[in-house]
Amino acid sequence: EDKVVQSPLSLVVHEGDTVTLNCSYEVTNFRSLLWYKQEKKAPTFLFMLTSSGIEKKSGRLSSILDKKELFSILNITATQTGDSAVYLCAAGQNAGNMLTFGGGTRLMVKP
Amino acid sequence: ETGVTQSPTHLIKTRGQQVTLRCSSQSGHNTVSWYQQALGQGPQFIFQYYREEENGRGNFPPRFSGLQFPNYSSELNVNALELDDSALYLCASSLGPVYANTGELFFGEGSRLTVL
């Protein structure tokens, strides 16, 4: 059965801290690993990773994929209160039309 | 704003009732995917509609059914509601099925269903 597991379940940090969120996956015919930010309702897309070892960056956020060890990390540097959200990772498959999501990591950034 | 709109935003039903949730896809998108997100969990794939036909289904019973209309909007119907059906139901649209597991999948704000 396809599975995506995220850790930690939740995290509380202070503004300015750096956080690392983890995502491991076991998915047949793996194609892509996606990260989303969910603040209230609609998940908003952050990154899609398909190749191992190539870091993707967007401002203070970055992510990398390891297809040998079947995991990805999402780093957030210099955290701000606006980063408080649930972060979801999801795996997509070749010839597939759905995403398999992990349970999410709830991040709270305190002032 | 993704251009994907869902209605209603919130609703409360009692066990055994039936519910219909609606979704308008982003302009130009012909594929709609539905996900169920229980509290504290990640979204789970229910099914996808493409060209008015079901195009893949997750591990959900037949009392979860759907429709897609010629304008690509979609409905999710749930019969014989159970307490465990309480969740956020997310609709997502894409340009085609092959984009439905890429960064080209756009989510609506969801419909929060509470079953009492």
C-alpha cells in the first residue's frame, strides 16, 4: 500500500528559528514529491521535486529530494509568524492521476 | 485565489442523511479531483472526473458518488451519512488528468461537513 509519513507531527518555534520538516514515502512507480502549505482550508502549492539532490528554493523556503532513501525535507529559515500552518507533503505516481498525502506537520511560530 | 470555487462552505447534517457538494473548476480546466480531509489528517483521494466520466477512485465506498457536467463543474454526493464522514471536502481542478499529481493541481477552499 502506498504510504507517505511526515514528521514531526507538530512543532513550536520562535521567530527567527530554522526548521526542518521531514517526509518519507513508499509509493509504487514514484514520479514526484510535492509540498503544500495549508493555513486555513485550501492547500497552496510550494514545490514539486522529481530529481534527487537538486534543491529548490523560494525565498526562505527550500526543499530537496532523496530518491534512494525515499525522503524529502522542507527547510524554512528565519521563520516568521506567517509561516504558521500545516505543511503537507504528497507523492505522485507515473501514469497516476492522484496524490497520496502524508498526515501533515503543524508548525506554530511564536513571536 | 485559485479560481476553484466550492459550495457550501459549511454544512451540518445528521446521520443517515444525504449531502451534495459542488465545485466549479478553474477556467480551462477539464479535470476535477475530490479529496476528503479529516481533522488532523492529510487529504485522501476520493475520485476524479474527466470529460464527465469517473477516471479513478480511491478507497471509498459506493455511497460516495459524483458527477461532472459539460461545463466541467462537478458534484460530490454522499448517501447514508456516517459520523466519520465529518471532514473538509476539497475539490481540485487541473488541465487534464496528467496534471492532477503535479504542481498544476489547484485546490478550492473546501466544504466543511459536520455529521451529528
